[in-house]
Amino acid sequence: MEDVRFSVVIPLYNKGTHVERALRSVQLQPSLVTEIIVVDDGSTDEGPQLVSKMASGDPRIRLIRQRNSGVSVARNVGVSAASNLFILFLDADDEWLDGYVSKIQSLIQSFPHCAIFATAYTLRYADGLLETPNFREVPRNERGGVIERFFRATSEGRSPVCASAVCVRKVAFQEVGGFPAGVSHGEDRVLWGKLALRYEVAWVPFNGAVYHMGTTSQSAQSWSPQRGKVYLQFLDTALSTQNDNGINEWGWVVNDIRCAIVAQHRIALNNSVSRGFYRAAFDELRWLSLNDNKVRLPKYLMRIIVPATVRSFMKRIFCLVKVRYAK
């Protein structure tokens, strides 16, 4: 039986109004969390002082300060400083819910061959609206399971792996080089993708965290379509390095990567009509017509025709209407 103890890594950049909530949510978890590493990435607000104050009452909390280098470097520094085999990540403006760490522990014990262990999560918008993402191609039983087709799961709905609701084996993290430095948007998806190409991903439909949307952050302020291409570039590289027949030990990985490329083109390039988009889209549809259930083809055609921004807007309206009628 593995020694299942956790180190928590929290990158901090001008999140003084939120970091105390994040730390409190960690402190409410079981004693399996033996260290909490907060990496201050050059904050100019009161965040580091609040962390230091909380550290005086909790010896597990350690504050590391560095010159502003980006969220990827901050997380990588935190992992390097961690002493445990398993790393839990939490953004300074998010929070964990009761039972989260215990559920991660159960996943590790049930699926010890995996390198990523994740739970479901809730989105909370600035107006207070809560949304449960529509996760697809994921295990549905309470015990959890392995995501058989990870790249398809990330492209057909909200990504099942969130940076505030995931645990990673430290050795696997280091093996793939950690988060890509210098990237402030999509850096987490690149890491999950690198790990998923080498290891399996365990996931459970337990709501373990709240991801707060719309809080002030460095990455949100500096996002641009160009930065959104980072994950797309990773997918293009991954596609070119997979087997020509599209099959390896986990199944139809090549076509699933194509599926993710189509989805990412819509996000990063705002419904671009680029050559790469159509090539991936029609390669995907051709593969589906030969290998998959043809009942699914109309849905994939809609993914090409209907802009992602329109689908996102319609989903948002549906959530608002559902909440209003529920009252």
C-alpha cells in the first residue's frame, strides 16, 4: 500500500481577497494534507501578508516568494519544494468542498496505476450563479473509474480535469516537465494532455471543488486568442507523433485528438475557417463514418456549423431560465 499523503501547491498573484478562503478550505480537509505550499508570484497586494499570518497558526503552511514569472513557474516551484509523492493543486481564488481529499485518496487506492486523479467541480460566476458542468465520456458510478477516452472527454464538454480539483503523482509531473513556462492560458490543459498520453486518468463524479469564474487574475487580464493557441499547438504535435492507424493501448487516441483539435480551433481562433480546422474536422467525420455509431454524426456536424460562442451563450441562457423556474 502506498504512502498516501499530500502536498498542496497554491500559486498566488494578487488574490489577497480570496486566498484566505482557499486556505481555510484546505484546513478543513483530513490530516492527509501534511504541507501547504503557497508560491507568491510577485504579488503587490496584501495576499502574502495574509498567508504569513495564517502560517503562524498552522505549521503546514509555507510561503515561497519569487519575482513575477507566471503561474506555470509558480506551480513548478511549488512542486519542486514538495516532499510528498502526491501533489494537490488549488488556485488562490478557488476552494475545496468537504470530503474532497478523502475522495482523492479513495481514487488512488482504487486505481494505483493512474497518474492523474480528479473529481467533478462546480462553476460559480460573479453574479452568484452556480453551474454544474456537463462532463462527457467520464465514469458515472460513485466509486469512479478511468476515463477511457480522455481527449474526447475534454472536447465534447467542459474539461473533466480542473487545476483546482486534481491530484498528480510528483514523479509523473516531473517526467513530462511540469507546466509549460511562460504560458498563462491553457498551460494546465497542456500538462493534463502530456500526462494522458503516457498514463491513465482516474475520475469520480464527486463535486470536490468550486471554481470561481470572473475573479481578477493575471491570466484572465492578459488572455488573447494567440495565447489560446498553446493547447492547440500541443494537440497538433501530439497528433503527428501517434500511430498512423490511430490505435494504441488505450483505443482510438488519434481520432480523439482530432476531435479535441476541432473543439480547440473553435475556442482559440473564434470559429476560424483555417485549413487546419477543416482538415481535422473532416478527417474526424470520415473516421466516425467508418468506425463509430453513425447516429452520432449529426452532432459532430453541428459542432462544425454552429459557433462555439453561440452554443456557450445558449447554454448560459438555459441555466438562467432553469434557475428562475426552480424558484
